[in-house]
Amino acid sequence: MMPKEEITQKEAICLLINFIMGSTLIVGIGTNAKNDAWLASLFGILMAIPAIIIYSRILQLFPGANLYDIVNLLFGKYLGSVVTILYIWYSFHLGALVVRDFGEFLNTITMPETPMLVPMFSLIIICIFAVRLGIEVISRTSAYFFPIMLFIIIIVQLLSISKMDFEYIFPILYYGLSPIIKEGFSAFAFPFAETVIFLGVLGSLQPKKSPYKVYFTGVLVAGIILTFIVLRNIFVLGNQLSNFYFPSHVAISRIHIGDFLQRMEVTVAFIFVVGVFIKVSLCLLLTCKGIAKLFHLNDYRSITMQTGILMVYLAYILYDNIVDMHFWTFYVYKYYAFPFQVILPLIIFITAEFKNRREQTKKHNKSSV
């Protein structure tokens, strides 16, 4: 038996924030809502609140258990295995999507002559080592880097003021509510509801710590940061947001303070790398734990290398080009992810509540006798 891994509440919150920001900092959210993208971001946060209440309640009902333990307890061996396979696929596919986002970003912006496999393999090797070290190491790394990332984000926001035109935000709601609702749903699916992955992570949360606090603090802090970044992009780029594959990078690249301060986007790329590293590591961890649970392996670490390499291979064949990546991210993914993020958790939640109430009734009847 492997020793039980534990993470603190603070580490869990930092982990969740970095996970949400992950590739979102690269790709952006709400871009098709143009200058109302910030409203789409806020709408996405509001849509995520019922989802994170459900996720938190599931974890509260099964303290110390991860997603795969929970579905096997609720649905039995066979049906539980089906749900396990579905979440193995989702976490594996999500990890591959993020790896490809990272590869496309570097290949398009900084290293166009370098084969895309090189940065993707470099990333996955680091993630494999992190997963082998365990969730405690990943969470401590996340908690260490978060203040640095936050400091860089704040400094960049302040340096961007000279390039901002606050008139770009007007007219508000010029295109109506429809783009905001559509892009809000897209923001809900990517990145906020992707925190369903934490059903397989927060089983390691220290006893008596609240999953509600972790989820609400993490989602709200990350959501506020992302909304401010979207506002920065609007003030710098105006209605041209949807014309860029990586709007944050373009906005930051326009920061010039004389000959002294230029090429800020190179420094800010550090934030992208850390966020992507955390997100891919957690997806790989959940995938390996699911496979280990399905095939009754003693240690998930024994399959991290093979799974990581397969994740890179899937990432490489996912799209033909960056146009396909952009189309999938903003037009297809929200519908594809809905069963994993909403329907299955809702079924798990209802089943868990029913089972919990039935057990409470049995206990009450026994105590009455």
C-alpha cells in the first residue's frame, strides 16, 4: 500500500488557481464577444458556481476518497469501471489538448523553426517527473510559484496602462446578450468547469479541511485575475481580440518604455509555462491513477512514462494546424466537455445524496429502536 499523500488547504487553492489559469493565459477566453469579453468571463464564473457546489458536496460526502474510489462505491464494479474509463479518457485528452496549446504557442510565437514535438516532449518529461514525485510535490511547487506569478501579472498590468485606451470598452452590449451567453458558456467549459479534475485530486486534502473553501476561493480568485487580464487585452487591442490566436501575448508585446523596457512577453512566458506545467501534471496524475485503479496496479507511478508519451503523441495528431486548434477550443470543446463536467457529476451527486440519506435513515431507525 502506498502512503497517503496530503496537501494543505493553501496548497490546494494555489493548485486550483494555477490549473485554471494554465493554458487560458495563452489562448484567452471570451474573445468572440469582442469588447464584451470581460462580461463573458464574469458570466462563465457565475455559471461555474452551481458546478463547484456539486463537486464540493461530492467530496464532502466522501472525505479522503478520490473520484475513482467514489464512483466504484456508488455504482459498483462494472458501472463504476465504465465511469472510470470515461474520466481516464477526459483527463488524458484534456492533458493532450493543453500540451498542444503549449506546442502551438511556442511554435507560432517563439520557435517557428523548431519541430513542435521538441517543446511538447520537454514539457511532458518534466510533468512525468513531477507526477512520479506525487501530488504533495506538485502542490508545494504550485504554492511556491503562485506569489511570483501574481507579482508578474500585477507589474505587467501596471506597465500596460500607457498603452491602454479605456474607450475601447464602449459601447457595452453593442452586439447584444447572445455573444456574451455563448462565450460565457465557452468560458464555463474552458477553464472553470475543468476543475472537475479536482474530484481526483482533493481526496488528498488534509482531514477536516473544506473542499468548498478550496473550490470557491480558487475559482473566484482565478476568475478575477482572468477578467482583469481580459480587460487589459480589450483596453490594448480593442475589438481586434478575436483576430489573434494569443491575445495576451500580443497585448504584452506592445509594452515599450523607451529603450529600457522591451520584449516583456518573453518574461511573461514564464507564467504560461508554470500554469501549463501544473495543468498537464494534474491531468497526467489523474489519468495514471485511473488506469492503476482500473487494472488494480499497486503504484500509479509505474505507468507515468508510457502514459506521458502517449499523451504527447495524441497532442501531436489532434489538429492539422492552429486554425483547427482555435476552432475546437472556442466552438466545439464546450459541447464535448459538457457530459464530463456537468452530466456525470450531476448523476454522481444525486446518487451520492440518495445513498447518504438512505444510510442516515437506517441509522436513525436503529437509534430509535
